[in-house]
Amino acid sequence: MVKNALPTPNEILLLDTRLRKQKKETYPDLTDDEYFLVSSVDTLLRVKGLSSRQIEDGIVEGGNDGGIDAVYVFIDGHLVEDTTDIIANESPQIELEVIQAKAERGFKEVAIQRLLDHLPLLLQLDADPELGIEINPQVLERFESFRATYLAVADKMPDLTITVRYATKSVEPPHEKVQAKVDRLERKIKTDYPNAAVFVDLVGASVLNARTRDRKSATLNLRLTEGPISSEKGGLICLVSLADYYQFITNGQNRLRDEIFEENVRDFEGNTLINRGIADSLKQGDSANPDFWWLNNGVTILGRRVQPSGKRLDIEDPQIVNGLQTSRSVYQYFHNLIRQGVTVDGNSAEGRVRQLLVRVIETTDDAVAAQIIKATNSQNRVSAANLRSAEPFQRDIEEYFKQRALFYERKKNHYKNLGKSRRQIVEVLELAQAVGSILRQQPNIARRMPSALLRDPEYGRVFSTSTPLEAYYNCLQIVRITDKYLSLQGGVTGRHDRSNIRFHLARSAASFALVSSRPKASAVAKLDLSILDDAFLKRVQEWVLVARNATEKATGISDASILAKGSEWASEIDRRLSRYTQKVRWPKALIAPR
């Protein structure tokens, strides 16, 4: 007699139903296991507000991954994507997130054992070169990013938090053997980093479901010292105690609410003269004679709806569009007090006397919002890159892409939060990398330090109103076609291998397709993308690899990642293509049929 199968537990049923629906809408091409990983990272790190591309870039799973599926490094709440441009507070906070996610119904002892075997070695600040024998290059690169970040600010004695998360569909607590290994892993990491906060978090189906429901609050409450002053055309002027403002910009875990700074066009500028002045005035304490708001320009908050109620404001979808430096300095001041054992909450004595000037403006008009953002950030130096979201040209790109069934995320995570398919979403950095590789002929910069493409002076060259919108679309498509081709090639395995060739291949393919060593934007705009079929890309790939082999021989560099990020391989490609142009003789086998 066959026994009846046990019913699926409710938590797993709910989880699987949600995953199937979301996968169909956003990542239909992924396997169930691949989507479980992407979804788990998104859920576990939701407070960080990572974009889809940022989540994907952190995924390292595959052969020789050491039991690690994804790695992310944050400094002062910001994801580290480019270690050449690290800016930190006076008392920096570094967070390392190591994630393993398996679509299984239990916590496996072997999974923790693999972490025990490899993670302590990967966390060594003096990297062991022999790790490359057993660990894949993408894992090594992510931990190198952690080391570079930590060492860059080591003299500031950073707060370090190392969190290892193991997510499954389990509905049962871990077996005692698994828990014993978890405790051992925590102790081992703590031995190597005695001053760090170390957590190993086992996350099952019920926790994944619960954290998915924990959406960011769309409406926040701001407590005022006195009732606000209003004007005939709208807008409120308020005084807010420093302690209450700290409560407004942080969550329940005393972490900065990154989501309310998404529209602030400035990034935190670190230990500048202005920021040192703000910090010094804060350190004077409540006994200081001048009030804080006498010495500070204050902050500007936009909200889609603002509802005053006595000495408080309910603000729907608040965005702090000016005052990031002040906000970060206030946060850092109270954070340091907490480190010293001072309790900081809504009833805190410290920061209750001194006030901050806050302007609150209600608007649902994006054009008005953009005007306010630009005006409130123009009194001091702000790069064109930082003002990009408010620029008319960025809006033009968004509108043009929408006509081509693509969603350009001028505002981070806007379309992701609307549940649009990942294939249809285009991020600003993704487009900048494509344009930087093809029109700027800088595939190495796109690979090594993409954020440089969004900083002056390069930003103005990448995003130029003289460049046809069609050229932006075609640059993006060239890279995406290249990516699709590489994903199907047996000789290019894993994300890391593809990332080391994709931009150089796209740059070269555009040149051969247009028979030009340095294709102009007008020509790229008119390119027939059907030319870029698999047979053509295969021939170009072979040519690109010949150029890489020549570079390897000339430089003695054999590491594919170093070659992809350096200037030598890109220069060799330029040299060879320029020679074809000079001789007016291009290899017939590499010229696409017309």
C-alpha cells in the first residue's frame, strides 16, 4: 500500500507561489534555482535598495565558489562597486555580506562546512595567491574588493560587520550539528576580526516570506519643535530638533534610510572642509551658544503628499533632495554617541535643544521636482553626473527607450519596484558602460572603474546632447547581443569570464560592423543590428582573443581580469584596428555582409 505524500507546508507553498509569479514577470529566462538566489539576495538585502544589476554583479556562484553564492561590500551604507573611488566618514562603517542560497528544504551540514573551509582564508587581509587553485576568479575579485575597502580606511578604525546568510526553503530549525558548525564559523571569523560584529544568519521559508512583506514605509513621520510656517504657494518651513531629525533619517536598527536619499544628486563628499565644519559645530553639544540652524543652511525634503498635524508632519514618499552632507554628519554624530554607550532615541536628552532648519515641499510634478533639485544643488560645486537624474536629456533617453519597450531607470529602482521585466530595465551605469566601450572606445574603463564614466569630465562626453538617441539604443543592444552570444559559448564559462571579454568584444564588433576603427555616433545610430549574428561575433571573438594573446606575450600578464581592466589590451585592439584604417584594408573575413 502506497502511503499518501505529506502535504506541502504552507510557508513553502506561499514562497513557491510568489517565486513562480515574480520569476515569470521579471526573470523568465532564469532557472528556478537561479531565481531563488536572485530573489533571496533581493529579500535579505532589501534595506540596501540594490538594483537588479547590482544584485547580479555580486553573484559568484558556480564551479569552485567555496560554498559562496553572492558577496557584497558596503561602506557607510553605499555598495562598493569601484575601489578606485572610496569615500568614507571619519568613523566609517564597513559591512560585508556573504550569501549562500539553495532552493532546498533544509539546512545542510556540508554547506556550512564548505564555508568553514574557505571563508576564513578568503577573509585574510594578506591574500593567499594559491587560493586561485580552488576558488573561482569572481569570488576572489569580490573579496579583493573587501580587502581594498577595509585597508583604504583602516587608519580610521572602521566599524566592521560581517554577516553570513544561508537561505533555504526550510520550515524546520537547523539540526544541532548544523548549529554547532554555525557557532564554530562565527568563532573562527571573530578570532580573525575580534572587533567586528559577526553574524551567521540561517534563513528559512517563513523568514523569507516575512521579510518580503516588510516593505519600506511609503509615509514617514517628522516631529517638529513648533508648528510649521506655510506660504501662499505651498511649502512649509520647520524647525526640527537634531534628535528628532536623526530618528527621521534612520530605521529601527539605527541605520541610515538610504531610500529617502535616492533623489539627492550629491553623494557624500567625505572629510571636506565644509563637512568638518558641520561636524565641529555638532560636537559643541547642546550647551553651545549658537544654535545649529544658525550655522547651517538646513535640508530640503520633497513629498508627494504632506499632511501637517500639530507638531508633526506625515510625509508620503519623502526624498531629501538637498542636505545630504548635513544629514550624514548628523547621523555620524549620533552614531558615535551610540558607540560610546549613549542611548539615542526619540526621548534622548542630547540633540533635543539644538534645531535644524527643514523645508518641506509637496509636489507630484516631476518637472517641478527636477527644478527644485537643480536649484537647491547649484549653489556649490556639483558634477554633471550627480545632476543626471534631473537633466532633460536623461528624461529624453527615458522617453525614447520607453518607445522601444525599454525602461530607463533614471531614478534608481523605479521600474524594478513596479515589477517590470529585468530584460526591459536599463540602468544608467549599464548604458554608460555600453557607450563608454563603443563610442568612447574605453572597454577597460567600463570593466575596471565604470563609475568614472559618471563623473566629470567623462560624464559630459558619454551623455552628450549631440549624440543621437538611436546611438544610445544601439550601443546598449550591441552589448546585450554580445552578452547573449557569450552566454551560449562553451569556451566562455561563468560570469567572470564573460565580464572580462564582453566590452572588448562589443567595442571590436562595432568597429568591424561599421568598418571603422573609431565609429562615430551617427554611424552607430544607423547600424543594422542584424549584422551581429553568432557567426560574425564568433569571428570577431577569435580576433579579439588573438589581440589578448599578443598583449599577454608583450606584457607577461596572464591574468585575464588584469588584462581586461588594464589599458594594454584595449590599446592593442586600437592599434590593430587603426592599422586597418590607415592601410584602407580590412580583413574580408571580419567585414559583416551587407
